[in-house]
Amino acid sequence: MTVAVAPYLQFRDTARQAMEFYQQVLGGEATFSTLGESGMAQDPAEADKIMHSQLVKDGVAILMAADTPSSMDPPPATSSVAVSLFGGSEDAEEMHRQWDLLAEGATHVVEPLTRAPWGDEFGMVVDRFGTFWMVNIGGDQPQG
């Protein structure tokens, strides 16, 4: 087995909606396990909360998420973690589509997707679910 790294996002009650949205953005297949299905729901009202979800693309989990039960502290409103999407100029059309979806209904466009000093297109956005994204589309390097 190859070691892999994937962001694991925490939500209070919106993990399913977030992962369905991220599936539209990134592609792949989303799977969901609820607290009720796993026998982990301490409160019957939380049986439908997501215990674990993952977005799998080309056989690899690229993003994971869960809902935080009410008995636990909620995830912090701010975090030092950002999810980074990056690709080359050959990926520009798809990455512009991804950016447009992430920016639609975003809580904050930190930096619009625009040409950066290093020659790439770069933008930062906090999406409608509170996840911080950085998008970098490789391009021609600036002339010296």
C-alpha cells in the first residue's frame, strides 16, 4: 500500500452537503457512513450525521469529512489549513470551472483568481462551507 495524504474536513451538520458539492467540483465518487449506521449515535437525533465520508478519485481518497457530534466542541471557525488545488496550463479550463464553483456562494474571496507575479493564475477563497481553498494554475513564468 502507498502512503497517501488527504485533507479531513470537520463540519457541524453539513458534511454530506459539503462532500456532494466537492464531488461536483473535483469529480470522483463520494461515500458516506452515518453515526446511526455505525452504532455511534449517542443521541438518536444525530443518527443521520456523517461519521465518515470520503471522495475517491482514481482509487485514491482525495478528501475526507465528518460531522462533529453535538457532544463535542464544534470545529474552529478559523484554521491554518487550506486545501490546495494546482495544475498546469493544460488544466486551466477544468480549474476555472472548479474555481467558479468554489467561489459561487463563497463566504469570502480572499484573492480573486488572477495572474500572479510568478506567472501563474492564483486565487484564494473561503467556500460556502467555510473551507479555505488556494487554486494555482501553472502558466508561463514572467520574463526576467
